[in-house]
Amino acid sequence: MKLNIKNLSKLVLVDFIALALFYYFTKYVIQTIRDYYQIIQGLTPEIDKFGFVLQQNASLFEMNKLAENLDTVSQISNKILLLFLLLGLVSFLLYNISQSINWNLSLNEFKLKGFKTYLRRFTLISIPGFLILSYLGFKIIVLLRTFILDFWFENYFNTKMFFIILVFSLISLIIIYLKFDLYKLINKHSFKDSLYLLKRRFLKEYLDFGSFLIAVFLSVFLFIIILRINPSSALLTLIGALVSLTMFNIFRIYFANS
């Protein structure tokens, strides 16, 4: 299929809008959590002081004040937990809506066809995929942080941890690719038939999987190269994001029509 710049621009625009909304909402959540954390830090000395006083003969006023501060901390903690859950929900909705639109367009000559049915099937795939990838992503970040700190400050290369990070990363990439293959299959088949066909197709489509790995590598590599010019530049960050999204959507169009 010949690459159409206008169609490619539509996909990039949808991705960029979703990414921008995710960025600003995440920024709001992080800032709100920081504000809550500062409130908790401000209350900590008072709680410690009242805790010491309780070991003596505390007055009713001091006991009420301590209970009030503890209740405030409990309420703030619940709000922080709610913000994390809300961030996860908003992230999933942004992903699900934007990607279902883009995959449906790519698979149907850039016209939305049977979108309600496609969205329903798409969501059934995305929910378990999102949960599994979120868990794997969290594990990779935690392990990678420890690995980098050990290597950077102690000059210690943890071979076992490095291997685990590679395995988790490979599993994540395979899951993402399988999701993409299912996104393609559910456009023409039922959900159950798509799962059956997926088992027969995966081992035969190593070339597409290789193309997927190349697309991921180039998208990340180009973004890092552009950002390294000036990491604090908002304009370069924007350009890097657009270049990465363009690379990925070129693969999407190729994969959808292969």
C-alpha cells in the first residue's frame, strides 16, 4: 500500500492529542500528590509531638488534636490512592479510544467501519493487556532503577538482574505484538475466532515481529537522539514525540495492510 501523507497525519494527530492529554493529566496528578505530601510533612512534627505527649498525661484537647491530624492524614492518603486509580483509568481510556480509532482507520482504508463492534472487541483485548503490561512495566522500572544505581555508584554489573530486565522487556514486546495482531484479526473475525487464528499465525509471522521490533527501536532511538540536543527544550521534546509517533504509525499502516 502506498504511503499517504494525509492519512499518516490523521493517525499521528490522534496519537498526539491522546499523548498530550495524558501528559497534562499526569502532570496535574503528580503536582496534586506533591501538594498533599507537603501537607502530610507539615503535620508530621505535630503528630510526633502529640505522640510523645500521650506517653505523659495528655489533656483531652491534645488527644482530640492528635485524632484530628491522624484523620487528616488518612483522608489525604485516600485521596492520593484515588488519584493513582484515576490516573490508571484515564490512561486506559485515552489509550483505548485513540488506538481503537487509529487501528480501525488503518484497517479500513482510513474510514471508520463497524466501530462500535470493533471498539467492544478492542476493549476485551486491551483490559488484560493493559493490566499485564502495567505490572511488567512497573517491575522493569523498579529493577532498572536498582541496576543503574548499582552500576553507576558501585561499578557493579548485576548480570542476573540485567537478564531479568531483558526477559521482562521481551515478554512485554511479545504481548504488545500479539495485541497488535489481535487488533488486526478482530476487524474481520469474531473475538473467539481471532484468538484461534492468532495461535496459528504467530510463529509464521516472524518477519512482521522483526519489523515491529525495528519500529520500536527506531521510535525510541530517534526520540532520544533529538532530546539529547537539548533535554530542557519543550520544542525538541514536541518534535521528538512527533517523529516517534510518525515512525510508529508508518509501521501500523504497513502491518495493517500486510
